[in-house]
Amino acid sequence: MATTLAPVHLNRKVEEFLSQKRKMLIGGQWVEAASGKTFDTFNPATGEVLTCVPEGDREDIDRAVKAARKAFEEGPWPEVSPAQRGRLLLKLADLVDKNHEELAELETLDNGKPVFFSRIADVPATADMFRYFGGWATKVEGTTVPVSMPGAKYLAYTLREPIGVVGQIIPWNFPLIMASWKLAPALAVGCTVVLKPAEQTPLTALRLGELILEAGFPEGVVNIVTGFGETAGAALAAHSHVDKIAFTGSTEVGKLIVNAASGNLKKVSLELGGKSPNIIFPDADLKNAIPGSANAIFFNQGQCCTAGSRLFVHKNIFDEVIDGVAAFTKNFRIGPGIDPANNLGPLISQEQLDRVCGYLDSGAKEGAKTVVGGHKIGDKGYFVEPTLLVDVRPDMKVVREEIFGPVVAAIPFSDPNEIAASANATTYGLAAAVWTRDLSTAHRMAAKLRAGTVWINCYNVFDSALPFGGYKQSGWGREMGHDALELYTEVKAVCAQI
Ligand code: NAI
Ligand code: MG
């Protein structure tokens, strides 16, 4: 477990990007905040400042919303054909691919995640999302509807129209991917956007803004305002000329967004937290289930809304699974993500490190036993050990609350018929997984689990074509797949007497 930063050669364009004072994108122009204020963004592996970005606030959000409104109403965006919108998205996907290494390193520096994953997951998934929705741009269709009103004949049909100006607020755990989940469907259907990246990770969104202009999107179609949640984010959620707000982040802030949106009753979609159950049945293939369950929680340092943070294991195999997961943690090489040899990076921030360590303390105080891990690592950067807890009770905070760190609570079960109820005993409902060789068990569980995604013998498998979102307090609406088109469109019924 090394946390020293080995000398690495950064991509030349990354060094260039970091050496310049960054600006934000409003109405096709790179601008400073109206206040002139900036804030620093940090490398979580070292705590050192990477660069600074504008501290956008209410006035900047207002400027950005005006630019988005103008682009939506006056053009040329409304005149850009679906095929042209599709081509712009495909071009953007190509530009993401072309700048793959630069984006991967920038993502890793700003977020901390291992560059290995930025290269094979974050950047390619971002390109794929733009490409997938580029294909949808020409396929946003209405229907013809038979009308039975007596006395005359009618021709009735529906139009699926862009909802208008969209505000999008995204978190820091997958900065580029989250930007693509938000932007791609909105742009495919013809909306204009004000995007607010997380204050911890503004850099790749700003680089993406450059690529959006390079691809040829007209000015004002995408605006990117960097700033804090309580100021810029809150102003965007409350803005009376925003038609829809899409948010990914904590359930707590999700509720604030709902309140803020009530002023003009803008449409809202939310992708929030989770406390996902990962269930191993006694007949599971443990060769796959053990590493799969370790990665389910430890991938991205546990900073995944889908993290498999409650590990339910049948009592007959409990010890074997616990030993296996504990042993698996020894495979992690923990250190700065920019060193390609490391496969577990730091947490995002001091705040997140404190939050996760707070949960480790609370688990210990409430009587949980730590099998492996349990501590922060070193004094430089925000590293914490992958941690496995046993002897937990359902009322413990570590079992109930989203930790958003590499901490899993393992819970034995004996009655397979009762496990769905225990798994569902949470206010969340984002994801779940089952490991079994029995087809009936697998699909019966898939039906019983109250979660937006159920994985069978796998975990964290995502695809641009697979809808994703939460039951219960994990959110409203579905992103990705064609379901995402509904988030950004209104349906208009047109009825003509003929
Ligand atoms: P957060 O929910 O505060 O931040 C997410 C985004 O919302 C950021 O862009 C932030 O600037 C913005 N935001 C914050 N307050 C806002 C407000 N009042 N109005 C409008 N926008 C606002 O999440 P934070 O504080 O970074 O992390 C806290 C916890 O949230 C984590 O420990 C984790 O449990 C959860 N979380 C869940 C995520 C998910 O993917 N579901 C992602 C990030 C955090
Ligand atoms: Mg917050």
C-alpha cells in the first residue's frame, strides 16, 4: 500500500490545460464569473491545488439560462434537423475518443480514480453515450391515435417535443460519465442545457465544453457554469425560466431540488443514493461471486451510487465468503490513481474522508467487528483502507445509511424465502444483485427486489441502452436507454376534425 506519487509523465495537453486559468462556458463564450471570484480544485491523491475555476453564482446562472433560452427559442437550434443533431453528437463522441488520453488523465487528477479505469471505463463510456443518443436523435417519434368521439371524423396524433431549457446538476464520482448521461439525451431531442458540474471535479466538464464547441454545437445550446451547490446549484434548481431540472447526487439534496423546483413546477428527475443489497446464495459459483462482490463495493473506492454495501451471504458459505473477500482486498494496490500500477485511489475530498471515517468509528462504537481495513492511510491525500464489517445489526448506521466509501457490511442469512424482505428493508432502491446457479431463484429474486437494476451473477454492468434509476428514495425517472428520452420531452396531442 503505497501512497507516494511516483513520477509520471502527464499528457502534454493536460499540463497545458492545467497551466491556464480556466473559464466557464456561457452563450458560446469562455467567461469569468460576474463576481470575478474563483475557487481551487484539488488533486485528491495529494491535496494539492490543480488549478482554479470561476465561482459561478446566481447572476452567472441567470446569464446561462438566458443564453440557453435564446438558443432554444431563436435558433439556430430549433432549425437544426434531427439528423444534424445526431451528427453533432456522433462528432462529439469521436472527439472524446480522439482526446481519450488527455481526458482520462484529467479525470484521474481531478477525481482521484485509477487512470486504468478512466482509460477503459470513464472515457469510452462517455463517448458511447453520445454515440448511442446520436442514433436516437432521428427516432423520437409520436403516434397516431384513433379517436371515438361521435358526430365527426378526426385525425389525431402525438408529437414528442423537447421540454425546453434544462438545468443539469451532476456529482463528482463519475464526472465525465455523469455529464454524458445528462447532456446526450437532452441534446438528442433538441433541448438546450445549463450544466453545473460538482465543485470537486469541474475540469473534465470544462474540457468537454471545448469539445462541444469544436463539434459545432451552436452557441448557447450547452452552457457550463462552475460553482458550488448551495449557490449556483440552488439558483439553477429554483430558476423560473428553467423548464426541467435533472439531478444526480445525495438524497438529501435531491429533496432540496424538489422544493426549489416547486416555484415554477419545473419537471424534475433525480438519481440519488443507495444501500444496495448483494446476495450470495449457497449454490453460487464462489470463484466469481467473491471477487465480484469485492469489486461491487470497492470499485471507485466505494463512491458509487450502486455500491454493493450490504453483502448478504447464506450462513453455510458465510465464513468462506468473508475469508475470500478479506483476502481479495490484499490484491489492491492503493495509491495515486495517476500511477497506472495502482488500482484503488483516494476518496474525493477531506470532507468525504471525514464522513467515511465517521462511519468507521460509528460501526466500531455500535459493536461491528472489522475483519479487514478500518483506517485511513497516511497523511497525504484522502486514502482509506477497503473495509469489511461483520457482526452488524439492521439498526446500525453502517447498515442503514449510504457511506459512499469502501466499506461493506456482511450479514448472514438462513432462509432464502426471507432474504428479499431483508434486502428490501431500506429507504433506497437503486440496485441489487444475486449470485446463484439456480435460474428460478435468480429470476424470482429479480422480481421481488425493489430496485431499479438487478444484476444476476455480475455487478456494476452498465450500458447506454439499459435504463438506470431508482425505486423509493433512490430517485425519479430513468436515465440511459430510450426511457431517457422521456425525461427531456413533452408529449403534445394534436386533434383535427377532418
Ligand atoms: P451533493 O448531493 O451535495 O452534491 C451533488 C451535486 O449537487 C453537486 O454538483 C453539488 O454542487 C450540488 N448541490 C449541492 N447542494 C445543492 C443545493 N442545495 N442545490 C442544488 N445543487 C446542490 O453530494 P456531496 O455533498 O458531494 O456528497 C454527500 C453524499 O451524497 C455522499 O457521501 C454520498 O452519500 C451522496 N452522493 C451520491 C451520489 C450519487 O451518485 N448518487 C453522488 C455524490 C454524492
Ligand atoms: Mg453536499
